[in-house]
Amino acid sequence: MDYTSQSLSFRIKKALRYARLYGIRRTFAKIAGQYHMTRKYKKLPDIISKPYTTSHVGIIGCGNFAFSNIAFYLYKNYGRVLHGAMDIDINKAASLYEKYKLNYYTDDPDKLIHDPKIDIIFIASNHASHAEYAIKALQGGKSIHIEKPHVVTEDQLFRLCAAISNSKGKVALGFNRPKSYIGREIKRYLDSQSGPGMYNWFIAGHKINPDHWYFQEQEGGRVLGNLCHWTDFVYQMIPKEYRFPITIRPARSLKADCDISVTYIFGDGSIAVITFSAKGHTFEGVKERFAAHRGNVLICMDDFKKLIIEIIDKKKVVSHLFRDHGHEKTICESYEMTRLQSNQGCSIPYIWETGQLFLKTKQALEEDKEIVLEPFDVDSRLIKLKNLYTRVF
């Protein structure tokens, strides 16, 4: 929904509600992001070289998320570290350039990829282009943060992992929910127990028009655009040694990527169910509820704002003043890859497995059939990836 085209009373009500949910500063950033998306220049701003020796970050894809999350949190935590911005819509690149006082903007990704002053690139373009930009950046020796989904096809996943295995650059993925304080608390308490668990997600997502770019065939639809957040979350909640094999069982009606339910049965017998509904507009953004039971731990979470943990006779309630989906921590950890030797980013097995999980979920829903997913075989897969790299590149 384009909020800038709604009535004044609607916009005021929306702003007041968001101020309560996210705080004043984040609300202003979100409002600015809405107007950023509709901005068209009669004359593009002049590029003025700025004497910022600390700037070393590039952004590819200057949409709302890049404007109101990536750029916002980098500027908030590190100051003027943003160096160059690129978007195929030059208006969006120019708008981000002006707001956050970058050194330049462009519609040519190679300018950022080959810029020696840039050592990390945040990729937040359209979904089908994420892996393609990432591969080029890795070939150029850059570290990268890839917003979800990191791939839209298995071919992209192969080529991305091959490029990672042959690059000095580090890689981070933009799955933010497990990085939030509530996400980390859920993981900590579940890990304190033993045996299989039961996990249930219910998500009410935004209704989007049939002509939205998400539905273009090459972009992967809403399973890759939305559901991947929660497939990754349940993947991360299961201890590594107990994840595989993963059996994927879909339940769908007329649509294959919304108003759906997917059941995952993990190697230790844990069961996770994700239900994704997209029937109308949600005034407060995506609504989500998570429930879990493992050992003696019972968990209930609403919208990353309130968490209830029960362990037999003990009860802990975590209630945040504002929603925290983990965006800030995720973006900051990605930035720190270039600053901390201890931060090595994401491993190839993780990048492969979480990518396979949402790709196979999409396939299971489209074909309406059960699929069994096996783990990444480190010994054989890395050899194949290195061989693939020499053939493709």
C-alpha cells in the first residue's frame, strides 16, 4: 500500500501508531522512506566530492528497506561510512545520496564493485538480482551483506557458493529475526532443553496487488520474498546435529505462495508448522505469533514485542517498549565483518542449507508434494563448487 496517497487522517493515525510501536526516530525514518520511494527529480542533484575519509560502504538497491533500515542504522551507529549508492532507478540512488550525504550515486553497479575505497557492499535490490550482484562483488574481492532471499534458483545457489569458496570476501545474510533480542532469548531457552520440539508460526502478511514485482516469475514469489524469513528461523531453532533429514509437507488451496501452511519434520522428530495468510491489509505491518514447546519450556511470542517463557513453576515475561525485529543488530554485525577478524560471516553450509530449505519449500508448494531435504556434504560439495567455479568463471 502506498501510504503517501492515503487520506490525511489515515496518515496521521498510521504515524501515531508507528510511533508507539517503533519510537519517534524510527517512525520518521519509515515515513521518509515512503516519500523516498515516490521521489522523482526534475534535475538530478550534482555529485559533490566530500572529504569523508571514513566512508567505505556501498549500497546496491536503494529502495525503502535500504533507505529506512540499512542506511539509517549504519548512519546511526557508525556515522558517515556510506560511500556510494547504486540503483537502476537513478532517482532512488540520488535520494539516498542526498539524505545520508554519500560521496556519489550511480545506476552502474560496476562503479561500486570496482571502487577501491569500498570494502563491503550491502545488496538490497530486487530478489532475482541479489545473487548476481553478490557473485560479481565477491569476484571483486568485496565483503557482502545480501538481503533475503540470497538466491531465487538452485543454479544461483550453486554459483554463489562457488564464488564464496574462491573469494577473500566475507558474506552475511539479512535474516534478522534470529538476531533480535527476543529471537536470541527463544533460541537460548530452547537450547537449554533436550529432545524434539514443537514449533508453530502464524503470520498475517501484507496483501499485495497481483501486478506487484514479487509475482514476476523470475523473482520467486512470496515464498522466497516473505516466507524465507520464517523457514530460516525454524531452521536456526533446531540444533545443528538434529536438523536433517528435513521432510517438507505442504498444504495449499488455489495459491502456491500465500494462504498456505507448511509442515517441517526434522531429523530428531521435531515438528514446525508455518502458516502464512495474506488476505487483506494489516495496519501495523506484518503480524506474527510464535509458540514453541521443548522439554519443560513453553514459549509464546507476539510481534517481537512480547515474549512469555514458562519452565514448570517459573515464568518470565519480556515486554519491549518498541518492536525489535533484529534489523539493527543484523546490519551492524554485517558491517563489523570488515572490522573484526573474529566475525567471519556466514559459512557455506549454512548459506546452502537455508537456501535449499526455502527453494524446496517453494517447489513442494508448487507441485503440492512432499520433499525430503538432505544436509550439505562438506567434503564432496566443496570440491564440486571449486570445480564449478573454474568452469563458470
